[in-house]
Amino acid sequence: MIPACDGLAKLMQHITAKIMINVIGDIFLIIFILLWKQI
């Protein structure tokens, strides 16, 4: 049995990782668009 608090910590870590990946992806997309418009 996994303790509830440990399971919740794992879930929060997973959600945080997904959010970070999405944010980094959005930042790269914005930078790419800004650079592309300058050409």
C-alpha cells in the first residue's frame, strides 16, 4: 500500500513536470514566432 500523502506528492510532481514542459514549449514557440517575424 502506498500512503495517501506519498501518492499525492507523486501526482503533484507529475503535474508540475507536465506544466513545466508545456510552459517551456510555449516559450520556445513565442521566441520562434518573434524571430520569424523579424526575418
